[in-house]
Amino acid sequence: MTINSRFKRFDYLSWPQAEKVVNAKGATLIWPFGACEQHGPHLPLATDNLFAEHLAAKVLEKLPSSMPIWRLPSQGIGFSPEHASFPGTISISGTLLLQLIMEVGQQLASMGISRLVLFNAHGGQIGLLEAAARQLRMKNPSMAVLPCFLWRGVPSLEDLIPSKELKTDLHAGLAETSLMLSLEPELVGKERPLDGEHQSPASIATPPEGWSLEGPVPCAWLTKDLSSSGVIGDSRGANPRLGQDLEIALVNHWIKLFSSLMGSNWPPTGEKFLSDDTTD
């Protein structure tokens, strides 16, 4: 039986093909997570979902086709209550998203999947997916669960995005607008908004001294606290060339990480933990 690995989509397989895939040593699935939420007046509601889908697909295209790693359909509606005051945003509760990950994850573990990667592009649900991953792993210790954020830990971003923007470009600013201009330019409007901390008008709230929007001591902010346009950042310098550079940086970063994962023996088993802790 030949498995067509062109798309690396798990849901494109027949059941006999799926059986062969899940029985492969180190069988790994990538589950892209996005959101349906406002991204200012110039970017589509599906921005995060498009990023997760496109980047996961591009990474898989460049990994050896023999690697037992496949992609699930993306979860395009996520946990987005911070954007609820803007039309178009559709958000599900944290409880529902957690339940979804648990139910799907437990079925995958029962099939024999070795690793499940939650490949997330929406910053507002990072902590939630991390908690879901820990709970899912506790229920299914034989399956590794790895919650990832698309933009986190990519060292080359520092060479592409000004340091101020790296700290304050939280939503629909320079990075996201540029990346969308590279991936789906026809979905990008002509506006290039500047809003949020960059504007700092009297009507925009600022965190108390020592606190921040993100980072070590973050506030649980709502977009309407910071922005009238829905943008938290500066998109004025966005351009397709920067988007292409960001795309290359992101793809190369995740190729490196997935190659490392696929070449490892992770996850450790319960038997190994027991033998390590046992002394004569």
C-alpha cells in the first residue's frame, strides 16, 4: 500500500493508510491552532489560523517525506475573549477548548500516536494550550504533548524586527501585516494603522508601574483597553520583503525543532522513570 505524502494531511488518508501511519515508530501529528478574531481594519479574521496552517504545511514540505509526521486539520476558532468587543470575533470558552483537546488527544493516544504538537499562532491562548497539554499528558503518559507558539523562541526575529516592535507589536502590527503580505497578499487591506501603546492617547489605559501588557508581570488586558482600531502595534513599515524574511526565519526555526524532535526518543516512558528512581 502506497501512502501519498504530498500534502502530509492525516485526514486525507484512508483508514488502512492511517493505520499504517499511526503504527510507525515515533508517529507524530501537528495540530495547528488559530483563531477567528479581529486583526484591525486591514487583516482578515483568520490571520492566526492562516499563519498556523501555512507555516505547518511549509515546514512539512521541507522535512524528509519518510519522517512519520503528519498534519491534522486546523482548529480555526479559538479562545479570543480579549477581542470580543470588535465585530467578527468568534470565541469559544476555555473550558470547551480544553475539552476539545482532551477528547481528540485521548483518541490519538489510543490509536498509538507517539507525539502530538499543538502548533499555535494565537498569543491569547498560549497558557490555555500549555495547561491542556499538561493535563492530556497526565492522562496519556505514553504520548508526548508539545504546546508551541509560532513566534516564540525564534532568535532571528531580533535581526528583522526593531526591538521596540518586538516588545509592543502585540497584534496586527509590523510582523503580522508583513507576514500576511507574503502569504496571502490579496487578503490585506490598504490601511497601515498605528495604535495601542504607540499612540498612548489619554483615552488609552496604561499598566501600573512595574507591570506590562506581556512579559514577567502581565495584565489580563482587553483590546478595547488599548486600541480603537483593534491594532496594538505599528504596521506602517509592513512590506512583502520583510514578510518573506519572516516566513523564511519561522520555517527554518521550526524545521530545526521538528528535525530534533523526530530524531529523539521523546517521550520518556513510565518504565524509564521507575527504573531511574529505583535504588538497591
